[in-house]
Amino acid sequence: MAEGEHGMHPPKYKDLQDACGHCVATANDCLRHCLGMLAMKDYSMSGCINTSYQVVAACGALQALAAVNAAQVPAFAKATAEVCAACQKECEKYPDSPECKACAQSCKACGEACRKIVA
């Protein structure tokens, strides 16, 4: 490898990549909690199951694209911001659930990171 090649391709979307990774982790925690409630025949968090699953899918894809500086990042970021906003809104309905509260906060931060890229 030629000298200086390591710095030739810096990450363009490192903050977004990190926000997406955190969002995936907290959404998976929320999803696990909600599925546990579902197993106990409590269907009250079914909306949270839906939105947190979508966050895992959308943020996981965006995280992977951001990691390689893909040209499609801005377009994916716009859609992902909408997914995060929907999940945040749903999770905020359950402020007494630590998992939902953490997911809502993470979705808010990730949505903000997405909007910075789109702007």
C-alpha cells in the first residue's frame, strides 16, 4: 500500500453511521420487550412492534450504505428519517417502558442525523 493511502477515503457519514447503529440496537431492545408483552397476551404494544421492526430494517440498511459512502445515502436518509419519526411517536406512548423510552430518544437523534444529510 502506498504511503498516505489510509487517509484517502475518509468516512463521509460517520455520525450518521453511528446514529443508525445505536438506533438499530435500541429498536431491537424495544422489539424484544414488545414481543415479550405479546407472548403474555398483551397486544397493547403491537404498533411499537411494527415501527421498531421498520427502524431495524431501515437504519440497518442506511448504516451499511453510510459505511461505504454510498451515493444513495441522502435518498435513504430521507426515507429513514420518516421511519424514525413514526417509531419515535409510537414509542413515546410508553414512557414507563425503559426500552421504548430509549428507542424514542435514539429515533429522535437518528432522525436528526438523517435530516442533516438531506439538508
